[in-house]
Amino acid sequence: MEDIYDRLVLKGTTTIGVVCKDGVILSSDTRVTMGYFVAHKKGKKIYKIDDHLAMTISGGVADAQKAVEILRVNSKLYRLYHKRPFPVRSASVLLSNVLFASRPYPLLTQVIVGGIDDTGSRVFSVDPFGSVTEEKCVATGSGSPIAYGVLEDKYREDVSIHEMLPVVVKAIKSAMSRDTASGDSFDVSVIDENGYRELTDEEKNRIIEG
């Protein structure tokens, strides 16, 4: 078990999820590493699941992408059968059950599930063994200690997405500047009453320059 645990220690990536009064912000860097080798500079680590729901990934890329597809399929089936969106908590519990059941041959991934539903704006962190916790502000990956240095100081739950975006961008850029496994560029996505949207390069640059 100790050998498996050592393999599950996430050695790359920075991902962030925060709850705002009008929605959720998800952010990640785009560097994909294999040890000290940079395998890809524009890796996608934020995935839209539905108009109201998205997730970030870290860890093994193949395992993480499998988790994304499992959640996408079940979200579509839930909407088809129940005629309403998949609740955010239910999505996180589903992934928790999948990861827990795979412990003999674990999926090497840690994810953040975020979105909005009838209960409001919600973010959940799910670790490789299936533990799930609801958070207001969370970061994962090797750059997370640096990101937390910004988030713990600047995060406020009762502010809007617009007000919190500069804090999230500062946190992800701080991690990229200090953590060698995080870098190259970053993505930011927001989920609000209008649905899921990824910020353009122009929008991200305005936040940096502002």
C-alpha cells in the first residue's frame, strides 16, 4: 500500500476552484509533465460536463480523462431520465464512488467538481481514493501550496465572480512562477446563471494588466 500511496502523490499541475456569490470559478495551468520532462505546453485541465457543471483534473492524464467521460455520460443520462440537471453534489459523489471502487487498481487523479444548481454555487474536491469534501476555496496539485498563499489571504465568499477573478488569476500565476511542474499558460472558466464559459486570452490579459 505504501508503494501505491507514493505513486498517488501528485507531482504536477495547479488547479483551483472557488465559490462566489453568483457562481463558480475554475482555473488551471496548462503544462503537462512526465517527471522533469515537459510533455505538453497547452494541456487542457478544465472540462465542461454540462452547461451548469465542470471539473478540473490533475494526476495521470488517461485516468483523469476516463473520469471526465464517466461524469459526462452520467450527467447526460441523468438529464434525459429526470428532465433536470445533474446536481453538483451527486456528480462529486458519483466520482467518489468510482475512485473508491478502483482502489485495487487506482485511477491516479484528483479532481475538483464545480457548478451551480438549485442549492446554489458549490465546489467539491475528490481525491484518488474517493474521499470527497465540499469546499469554498480549494487548490490541488504540486503548485497548490503557493496558490493557497494567495487564496487564503484574498478569498472572500460573499463577493462576485467579477471581483474574485483577479484573485484567482494571481493565485494561478504565482504557482506557475514558483512551481516547476506548473507553467506555460493558464485557463479560467466561470459558471453562473448564464452557464459555462471559458475566458478568452483578451479577457485574461485585461485581468493581468488591471
